[in-house]
Amino acid sequence: MNIEQEIIDNVLKSFNESDQSTNYYVVWLNNHYDVPTVKSAIVEFKKQRSDLQPCFISFFDVQYGIQISNPKSQ
């Protein structure tokens, strides 16, 4: 499995296990991946899972976190 897919799988696992009543939550990658890989994984994730829009994810760097917003909680 490639690294991007591994990141995507981690994000989906976190999403599925999360308490989806919150506004957003974060998947921490803990510097395990490099930034360009994470960013390209997010682009790929958005292509693969257009069904999850507008539950959207963004990358931010404080030890590499992916933030997932959850409009269903609004």
C-alpha cells in the first residue's frame, strides 16, 4: 500500500470511529510523513470521497495534523 493510501485510511478510520456530533476533529500524524505527501494524500482523498463533501479536511502543521470539519453537527 502506498503512503498516501495509508494516510487516507487513517483519516477514514478516525472519521468512522469519531463522535460525529462535534464540529471538527483532528487526525494526528505525528511527523510520520512528509508535508508534500500529506498534502497530496488530502487531494487524493477528496477525489476518492466526494461523497463526504462538505465534511472537509485540511492540513495544518503542529506536528502534522489533519483537521476534519463536520457540518452534520451544525
